[in-house]
Amino acid sequence: MSTPHVLLLRLAGPLQSWGLTGRFAQRDTHSRPTKSGVIGLCAAALGLDREEPLGELAEVVFGVRADRPGTPMRDYHTVGGGTFPLRPRDLLTDHQRATKAMALTAPEGPEAAPFGRSELAAWYGSPKYVTRDPVSGALVSGQVRRQALITERWYLADAAFLVGLQAPDPAFLERIGHALEHPRRLLWLGRKACPPSGDLALGVVPGPLREAFETHALLPEAPHYEGEPERPVTDVRPWAWIESPRPLPGVAPLPDQPVRFGADGGVHSRRWETRSRITIARDAHGWDIIL
């Protein structure tokens, strides 16, 4: 049997959000990166199309060590509604606005035009079903909603996770690591509002996931101010979650095993994982990375 290898990833940034069960109005975040989210990150870096088979990328054994679990943060998010100054293009692109604008009473004189000064109630509409106009090529909306869209979105603030992808072929893992540092598409920590900071790929090491987590120090924090004590990097026992190849008694499955990605949200199946404290070795490998 060949020796397993692990590609180590650093997932850190001001905000992360790893949705597991949420939909549009209620968008949750898991307490840690999901396998689907991380595999999607790697697929984007490799430049895979959404409908392209994931192949061995979905077969890697997945693990997460929570070096800094972060703080849950709620965002009360609204799109649309309210008022917006009337502009000439609004009359050209939206017949409802044009009709309402005709009813505006504007002052007489050379500056009688209402543009830029008049407003309508519930003026701004959030665009839905955006498509490309077959004649002009411009993006147009098939429907404009007049009421505000309200969503509740959850994030993890100031979190840092050490993620491991285990596979028997180190060359395959090296290719993923290179793609993450030279991505073909933009990368996000779960959502487009959450770009990663600093280095992502930290190299490929031999051995299983648990061994990789035990022999590498905690991820460093941002540089501290002079005079502040440094945080110990080994005298803590962070939680780690490591994928199990078979169902575990008393453990609920996670629905984040990617089968395929697609514009319709993709298809996922279930997987199992163990949870345990990690004792980091005193002689653990340190880090020389960009934060």
C-alpha cells in the first residue's frame, strides 16, 4: 500500500462563510469549512467548468483543524427598495418607471427636467433573471422587484483553519497546490464577499491527516504590536475533524460530499467524520508564510 500524502491549506481571512443547509433568505455558515466548499475552491483554481466531472478531486480524504474558530457574525442584508434619483436611462430600460415619471410635477423653467432631483417611492428594484439582450448584447433584467429583498447571512470573523486533503498521489496534490497559488478563477472562502488572505497552499507532506495535524504548529496570527506577548503555538489542543471512509455509530452524516457542481446548486451526498482534540508536538514544524 502506498504512503498517503496530505496537501495542507491555510484558509484565513476577515470573513468566511461555509453554507451547509441555508437557502436564499436564511444563509447559514457551518462552524468550519465544508468539503464541498473546499473542493469547489480547488476546482475554481484548476479552472474546471461547473458541469465538468470532479473525478479524483472529490475522492480526497478531507480534514480540518480549527486553529482559530472565529466569531459568528450576523448580517441583516437588504437589496432594493427605498428611493433612488431619477436618471434618463431609467426611463429607457424600465417602462414602469417611465410611466411614473410622467406623473411627476416638475418646476417650470430651463431646469424643469426631473432627472437627478425627483424620486419615486420604492424606486430602486433589484434585478432578477438577468440575461443578455440578443440585439445590443447588454445585460438586462427579465423582472424588476419593487420591494426590498431581505436576507439574514452568517459569517465567521477572523477565523483560521488548517485544512488537509489526503490522497495517494503526491503529484496530483502538488498540482492542486500550484493551482491555488496561480488560480485560473477568483477564489472565495465560501462566498464572494469572503476573499482569502495570504498564502493558501502550504505544501505536500507524507503521512495521514492526523499525523500532519499533530506535527505542524498552529497557524500564526497577524503580526502583533511590540511589547505584546506572543501566543504559544503548541501549548493548545485545537479540535480537528477527519473524514471517515465508513459510517460511524452515533455520528450524524454531513451532506457536503460533492458529486457535481452546477448552476442549479449541484448534487451532494453524505459523508462521515471523526472529531478529536489534536495534541501538537513540541517539535512541530513552524511556518514561514505570508499572512
